[in-house]
Amino acid sequence: MERSEHYEQERDPVGPGRSSEERLINTFYTSFQQGDWKGMLTVYHPDIFFYDPVFGNLEGPRVAAMWEMLLSSAKGLDLEFGRTSTGDGYGSCYWTATYLFSSTGRKVVNKGKALFRFSEGKIIEHQDDFSLWEWSAQALGWRGLFFGWTSVLQNKVRQKARNSLERFMGTKMAAGNGPRAGGYQPHS
């Protein structure tokens, strides 16, 4: 399926008529498509707040570390995005991420909607909304299908994701690349 069929995205996403907020969203997702987590961070405000159903609430350096961790281990990533909308300091778009979940090797096709708030010419809030049950059914197989709707499994998924992020950040800090060393500053 071509992107134009799925999302009806314009071919010149940074051309005339696009708002600065639309360009921020386009830069973020174009960098995501290229596996460029540093490029993604260039559009984030230093005080970025992020939420998704897997990681929950993250701020600042943890958001940057999450994207680095996810993209550095991504296998078979394909990302499509479109139907971008902005106005009054807010924005949104729809996305589909297809990849192999590293823990199980299972293919995941995750469809979601991103919501944004802008401040000082950057993205200051980013919320991804998708079905954790549908994600867990694909990523975890029958366990996710039958138990992915339960708070027990959802909390286990969240805790595992947060633990992975903390380990990743600990490793980066030990190597001198953590938040204190300036390794996760969005504008560095």
C-alpha cells in the first residue's frame, strides 16, 4: 500500500502553506523514518513531556533516552504518518509503525494517533495514543491476546519497558553519555 493511499499525505510536506508546527511534526516523523533519534530531538523543547500506553509519563532526558533506545534496537522498522492537523498551539497526526518486537521477534503493526502541544517554536508535549491490548496481542502472541486487556499484563509491560529504559540510561551514564554528561540534551 502506498503512503498516499493510506494517509493522503501531501508530497511536499514543508512547502508553501505549511505552518511551522506542521513542519515540526514532519521533521520529527521524517527523522523517525530514517532512524535518526537525534533529528527527532531537534524539534523537542528541552522541557518535553511525553506519554504513551507502554512507557507512561516521561520527561526531558528520559524521552530522549527512550527514542535512542528504541531506534538503536529497531528491527525492520517502517513508519508511515499523515493527516497532520495544527492550530492554536496544538497539533495531531496519525501514524503506523511496523517492526519486529525485539523480545519475541514477532511482527507488530501498531496504529496510533499523536497529539502535540507547541511552545517557543518546539514540541513541548507529545502524547501517543494506541491500543495496548492490540499491541500486546501482536507483540506477545496468545498471552497478549487473552490477557492484554487486563491491568496485570498491562502493568507488567509498562514495568518491563521502564526497567529497560532505566538500564539503558544507566549504561549510557556509566559511559559518560547520560543526562549529566549532556548526552541527552535536545539542542546539543
